[in-house]
Amino acid sequence: MAKRVTIKEVAQQAGVSYQTVSKVITGKAQVTPETEARIRKAIHDLGYRPSHTARSLRSNRSYTLAYSWPPSPRDQANPILDQFLQSMFTEAEQHGYYLLTFPYHADPAARVAAYQDLIDTGRVDGFIISSVEYNDERVLCLLENKIPFVAFGRSNPELVFPCIDVDGGAGLRMATRHLLEQGHRQIAALAWPEDSRVGNNRLEGYFSALQEAGITPPPDWVVRGEGRVSFGFKATRRLLALPPGQRPTGLVCLNDAMAIGAMHAAQERGLQVGVDLAITGFDDAPMVQYLNPPLTSLRQPVWEIGRQLIQMLMDQLDTGEQPDPLCSLYQPELMVRASSTGQFAGFENVS
């Protein structure tokens, strides 16, 4: 095995003290550009790599952040999650950190135990959480332990913690208004279960847009279930079986998977999506523009959110203070395509 290069050997070659080399590596030194360039060259020429263990002992940090998320159905890809993870990996690396992913347990007690174990053993410096719900046990655990964390999503108003969220209510309001502008008055919604905080937030936009238009949707126009293609298919079949005067001509879905299922159900009935039944999704997964017809959907700035969450967490770790503002609300963007207009304008991002 090759002998490990030490920081003192780097210092000797660069003609500086080993303390100066250490501070340059950690970004805490104020040296001339020439001195820093000399140190960087010595590091490169000698092939020096800092000892993670020694660095952790000196700083009392693990240089690791933790993230866990609810698993997607095995038969359903999640490209939005991939964007979110990649943005966090990239930003964390810029700060010299790694992201530790760990299992998400369905049982709340086991879920909290996994977080508590990472806290008690000091394996991570902070957490990122997502899919935040009402009275979220992870939020309560992290607040009680006073460990730095950030969240993609809000919870109860009385639970105060650093977060970024997408205004799902504004998104569904945009989608519903868009269908109203297309002349639709009978607009249904494929929604998540009633205990879903995110789902309820999005539905607020649907109801408010219809109320503005003087429309009160009957109870059977809101169908709740899992955010899966299979649910979207079955729920839309049920809606299309309603008598003609009660049958929706427009449909807003709380995610793209349900919208894809809805499109298949409409096409099975021989309906033209975008003309006989207008459909919108939410998330704007990369491939939905290539469906037939391309899907109108609400795009979330997922990459920017992942990057900002890591930056917020790093600020907490570096300063010990909470971010200002504590919570930021991002607006989604409605990407209008043929599934809601019947007008195909060509594929995007294709040269």
C-alpha cells in the first residue's frame, strides 16, 4: 500500500505551516491568492487527501446530512425525486458534505426510532425531511432534540421550523381557472386521502377557483385515493359512468401519475383527451410532454428547492441561527399542453 501523504508534507512542499494548509482546506484561511495556489498545487502534486476521521474529531462534526423519504410504488418511477436528490447531493458536495439516505418505515414508532438512533450516535449533523404531514412525528422528534433540520413542506401552523414549500393551492387554482377559461363548467378532481396535508392544500385552490366562478361541485366530483396510475384509471372510469348531465368534462389531478391513469380511462371510452375530457396533472415529470396527447401539468422548481434546503441547513450549522425568512413559499408554473386544450403545439426541449 502506498504511504499516506500527510498535511505536514503538503506544508513543507508549499513552504507554509501545516496550520495554514489546514485552514485553506477548511476555507477558514485568509491568505494571498499566490499562497493558496501554491498550497493547492502541492495538494494536487502529492495526491493529498484529508482524513475524514481526523477532520470530524477536530471540528466535532460528521460532515454528513441525513434524508429519508416514503418509497414510491415498485411499478412507478419517481423522476421528481431523482431531481430533488441530485440537487441536494450537488449542493452538499459544494460544502464538503455527504448525504446519508436511510430507510423510511411505515410504522411511526419505527420511523422516529431511526431518526433518534442517528441523533444519539452522532452520525449526522442535520436532517432534511419531506412529505411533511399534520402532527408529523419526525418534526416533533427533531424539535425536541434541538438538532438542525429543514423541511420540504409545512405542517400544523403552531409547529415552527425552517422549511420551503410549493404553493399547491395556487397551483390547483391556476389549473382549475385554466379549464374554466377553456369553457368547462363541470370540473372534477382526483385527490389524495383526507389526512394528506399536501393534498388538502392543493384542493383549496380547486374549490376556491370554482367558488369564484359560482360553481359548487357535487361531492362525487372529488374522488380520493392513492397517487397512482391505477387509481387515476379506476376513479376516472367511475366519473365517466355518471349520467351525461353530471359527467365532468374537465379533470384536475393532484399528481401526474393519476392524470396518466385518467387519460387511459378516457381513451378506453373512445374519448379524445383535451377535447371531450380536459385533464391536468401536477409535478410536470420530464416525460409527460411526450404522452399522447402531451399532459398539461404544474411544474415545481424542485432543483432550486433542493439546493436552497441544503444552503439553509448549512447556514444553521455554521451560525447556529435559524434562517430568515424561516419559511419560503415557491410558486408552481402551469405548463399548458394538448391534454387540456386539444391543440398540439409540438414537443418541448427537442431540437
